[in-house]
Amino acid sequence: MLLGRVLAPAAISAIIARGMLRAHPGGAQRVPQRPAISAAKDLRARSDFQKSPAAVALLGWLAVSAFAEAPAAAQVATQGIAGNPGAVDVEPGTGALGQLIGFGPESGVRLGGVLVSNGNYLASGGNNPGVASFNNLFVTALDTDLDRLAHIPGAMVGAALLRFDGQPTNQQAGVVTGYNSLPGAPPLDRTEFYELWWRQSLFADTVVVRFGKLVPSNDFNDVVRPVPVKDSSLQIPAVSGLLYTPVFKNPTILGFLPGYYNSAYGGTMTLALSQRSYLSLGVYDGNGARGVQTGLETSPTFNGYRFQIGEIGTAWLLGPQGLPGSFAIGAWDQTGQLTLNGNNGLITQDGSQGVYMFASQRLWKGEPGGEGVSGFIQFGVNNSRTTLFATRYFGLGLTAFGLIPGRPGDSFGAGLAWSGLNQNAGYRRDEVMFQVYDQIQVTNAFYLEPALTLSTPGETSARQPAVAFTLQSTILF
């Protein structure tokens, strides 16, 4: 394959089920604390496997992955999945778990999930060169169609459970915005009642409302998901399979917008303005901005900290081949008094605001197969003086899928992420990440993904540049 074959970004083939039920995003978050707090002590204590044994094992797995057999011809090849399915799939997995125990496609009940595991080796640079880290994510979800089961038109309910066990991978590298999207804020060993929601479709899917405990980055600021338009021909089957956090959540909104793995209580409304355009509005518990791990909370908190956001987007078909593309722009507002213990003392700010945009475009489509190339761009800016992440961001990437003869489910690509960091937090002025990967479909529901990340870490204690290898496995069920 192509780490072997050339590492590079893959894709997501999430489908908007039932009108505007969409895939949902991710992003690592941090609790407010001073950056680079004795990183060496904490990171060495947390790593169970270090130096050469882990490095040899990880590199060995990368080599073995190149010989994965092509999926059986009878299997339906999916053109790539997200690098963090737990962060983008509102209905995780394939539903095979439910079918195994008797809930077929017509039952109105879906039970599925995903198991994502990765190993990382920091080859050079960062805070702890030569160290290895390991992360494991398990998400399972139960969704029921109340229209079918209880004759409540347009209604669905869902619940999800999340378990994460990990290590401070990004802190080891000193990468502020996260080269690995699985680990976020501590605690790094957690069990969450991840989601509990009611979804109501009205006026023939022209209006869709969802409320409860949600993952709002499912609905906002996520370039890897399809835009929620009603014309299915406008869906881009693969946007990116990058593993880094910025592809799931723009770094200028990190720490504000609830998302993987810190879900929050609130509500989302999406309006279909036309077959090709939409408007989404949301209001959520905003206590994540002051360091509360909202994903671990069992009940909502109403205390003046509120996060509100709006996004408008559209999609199109370009040229004689009808190549799908999409564009969205959004604005957000965080209320409440925010603080940061910065280099020059305590900084306070009454709320924060920001704007963002993203676009994706299928650039080439082969005939008669589904092979092709897609690209994306991202931009964001905020006025925060207290954020632990970025105040400006720009990113882009390319994905090629189905180009290897006999392997229609494989994809590869690359992404570049530039973040202008908050100087009040004691970081360097900016941080750059370049990541390439190769997503290998071993079987229809099992993927291996080696990745290589080059970065200029934003933490002042980290050596530049940093080079990290990742091998990730994903099992959908």
C-alpha cells in the first residue's frame, strides 16, 4: 500500500439518513491550565511502552499493513471512512451488532458501534522524543425509529455510550492543536453517557430539530461530513481520512464548541432552504469554555455560560461530469466570564466570538468506477484572549480514493494545518502540521491506517520539528 504506497488523506462516506441525519465531528479539548506544565514528568509517567521496543513494533506493523489483502469482490467497498469515526458518525458503525441479535433493517431499531485503536511513536522533536503512546476508543449507539415503532411521524430517539482509554499523545509531541484526534482533555480514561437525543422531522424534512445530550460538532464546523442538503447527488463520498484534530474541528473553535469527546446538552435546528442549501442553528451548555468536562456530566448546567452558533451552506454540481462541491460559513458566540492565567498574570474576558468557513470539491471522477480525487479548505478566526488554542487558522487537503487497481475501498491523501496560537497562553507564535496517510480496507468493516505527521510544535518546551508515526485500526460493527 502507500505508506508503502504514499501516505495520504482518505475519506468519509457518511450518508445523510432520513433527510438530514448527519455525521458528527470531533476535536481534542483541554482544560484551562498553563501550557507545558512539566511535560516530561507527566508524559514519562503515563507511557507504559517507550523507546526502541515500541518503535520496532510500530514500524513493523506499518510494514505488515502493506500486504493487506483486497476485500472480497462480493463485499461492498466503502470509499474511505473518517479518521475518527467516533467523532463524525451520529450512527456509528454498520448496525451489524443489532442485526446479529435480530434487529434487521426493517425493525426500526439500529444497534452499532466502532472500535478505534492507535499506536504512536514520536521519532524526533517534541517534548519526549523516542516515546510511544497508545489510545483506544469504543462507541456504541442505539437508535430507534418512533415513526415505525410507535407511529409518531418523523420522530427518532438515540443514545450512545463512549469508553476511552488513552495517553497524552499530543502533549508528548508538544502539539497544541492535536496531531492525533483520539486523546483530548483529561481524564484520559473515561466512560461517558455520550448522547441521549430526540430528533423530530417536520414538514417533509424541511425542518429537523434535535435536542438532548448532543455532539454539536456533528452539525457545525466539520469539513469531513456531507452538508445537510436534500439532493443526494450532491454528496461527496470522501472528503478526508486525516487523523489530526483540525479536520474535525477548526482550532479557533476548540475549547468552545462541544464535540468529541465532550458532548453537551442543548438543541439544534436545521432548515432546508432549498434542495441545495441549508441553515443550522444551535444553543448548548457552554461550560466547556471554562474547563468543565461536559461529556462526563449527567445533567445540564444553566449558569450563564452558553454557546450559540449558526451556519449556512450550499452545494453544487460542477462541469459536465457533475462533480459535487459544497461551501459553508458560520459564526458563534460564547457567553460568560472567561479567564486565563497567562504569562502576564490573570486575563479575563466577557465572552468570545468567532467566524469560520469550509469548502470541499470533487476534483476528478473516474469512469465507470467511483475512483476520484477530492479537496477541501478551512478558515477560522476569533477574538479570544483566553483560549488555550488558536486565534487564526487555515487548512487544506487532498484525498484520492479507489485509484489502486483491485482495491476500490482504499484511499490516501495529505493535509496541511496552520494555526496562529494565542500568545497570552505562552505558546510560540504559530504551529504547522503536515500529515500524510494511507487508509487500507482489509475487510468491509476493518481498516488499517498508517500515517506520518511532521509538525512545528507550538509548546515552547518542545523541540522543532517533530516527526511522529501512527498506526490506527478501525473496526465497524
